[in-house]
Amino acid sequence: MKNAQIRNIRTLSLVEIEQYFEELGEKKFRAKQVWEWLWQKHAMSFADMTNLSKDLRQKLGETFSFPALTVNSTQYSADGTVKTGFKTFDGHLVEGVLIPTEKRYTACVSSQIGCSLSCKFCATGYIDRKRNLNFDEIYDEVVLINQQSERIYNHKLTNIVFMGMGEPLLNYKNVLKAIERITAPDGLAMSARRITVSTAGVAKQIKQLGDDQVKFKLALSLHAANDAKRHEIMPINDTNNIKSLIDALNYFYKQTKNEITFEYILFKNFNDSIEDADELTKIYRQVPADLINIIEYNPIDFARFEKPSEEKTEAFMRHLDKNRVNARLRRSRGKDIDAACGQLANKESH
């Protein structure tokens, strides 16, 4: 049992926990109790498992680790958005956001501590990637934001978006395993159709999602409709150009028939012209995308970008509409607490 000394209990399957209890000479149903505490009753420590004897809880604590996320800070926006700084067992900070609207209660979760992609308009892109989040840490983010939603709004989460810190497809296994637990009947039992994974565009992994027959929705952060401009703001475009992404998205759709959306942030005098809208329309025509989310830019301290004028934004939207492009303008939420799109940088922790 030596290697089990430091094993994170949440990496064990139910069968493995059953084996552990059998070896201890304990009844098999104890395993089920522990499993429920881990994935359904959301214990954050062995001490929380109150229907187990003190002796048994102590044994578990000596044999396994239980590295749960803890809430480090909470900020409340005037518009109802809540930003939480979570602390990992090894002292890193990562942020998640609860976004309430009339009909939806959405958790925006992070998949990495920092990010390696260095997108020029995103605060997280200016922080080095420290490490990937483990699947159970991502699960904890959702659990803790769901508890917040129930406490503040008396409503469970309705949606989850992987749009926080990090690139989900560069933490592929943990993201998929977290979603498996979030959607499992003996987990959070959420529908995969209510989950959207957003990627800056890793073509190979987008195809992998298709091969893995995932059930969740996919969003591509496009932000520029030609390679020259995209290359300028998103270094990932060097190895994943727009054509390769169009091919990957078509493959993903062929395999899964899941909903695809494009994300497109408008930057003043960069990608907000009528020509840009035409190029965007061309891309939209080549992929069975349901929607383009046109996103307001949220300025950050060290980036040179600005938000276009209302007139320019409206002209852009009108042009897309005229071309029968299903596009929606997303107004930003949580700007006053740096919780809006592209602003997550653990600011309050520095």
C-alpha cells in the first residue's frame, strides 16, 4: 500500500475504493458512502464525512490526500456577477466567475493556472502558465460556484463555460475527466448540452474531440477573420491557421453534430471594419456554426487595444445581419471587478 500513501482519493474509481475497504476488513457499502461524499455531497475534507467513524476518517486521512480547492477571495459586481479567487492545495490562485442573467446562471471556469498562449488582448495571457488544473480542481470550481449561486440567487447553475484562465484543449484529459464527473448521474448530473468549451484554436485537439464523440458545445475564439491579423494578436495562429481550424471544426461537427459558436471581440480600428465583417461572413459560411458572439472589448492595463464606438459596433452588427449571419452582441458583465471577458489575472492577489 506504500504508493497509496499519497494518492489523491479522487483519482480512485469506486471499485478501487471498494478494494481498499475490503483490505481493511470494512463493509463494502462504506465505499459507496465515501464516493457520495466525494462527488455528490461535496465534502472538502475527510472530516466532513460525518457518517463514517472518526477512526475510519483518520485512516483515510493517513492513506490518501484530499487536495480540495478553497475560496480565497470573493468580489461582487454591481451587475450581480461574482468573481471568486480559488486557492489550490499548492498555493496557486485561479479565478472563476458566476454570471447571473434573467434565465441563466452560468459558471465561467478556468482550466489552467495562467496560460501559455500569450494572446495580446487577454490579461491571463500575460501570466505564465504555472500548471494545469487537475480534473477534481475543475470539479471543485463548479461545485463552489454552484453553492454560491444557490446561496445568493436561490438557483442552481444552468450552464458552464470553460472560458476562464487557460486553454482547455491544452489540458485535454483533465477537462474531459472533469466534464465526465460534472455530467455523471453520480456526480453533478448536469447535461453536457449545457456545457461549452472555448478554445483559442488547437486544430488537432478539436479533431480529437470529434473522435472522442464528446457531447458538449464548442466555441472558437476567432477574434480576427484573416491570418495576418489573427497572427498579430494570437500567436497560436502560427501553428493553427484559420484554414486548419475550419477543417477541424467541420470534422468535429461531422463526428458529433454538436453546436459550434464563434467568439469575436471587436477592437477599435483593427477588426471592426465592413471589410472585416465580410471576411467574418466568409468564414461563417464555411462552418456549420450556430452563432457568432460579438463581444465588447474590456480594456486591460498593458494592452494597446480599445473598444470601438457604438456607431462602429452597430454598423458591424447591421452588416452581419444584412448578410444573414446569426450574430449576437454580448455586453460585458462584471467589468467593475475585473471579472469580464479577458480580464482574469488574479489582480486582487498581487
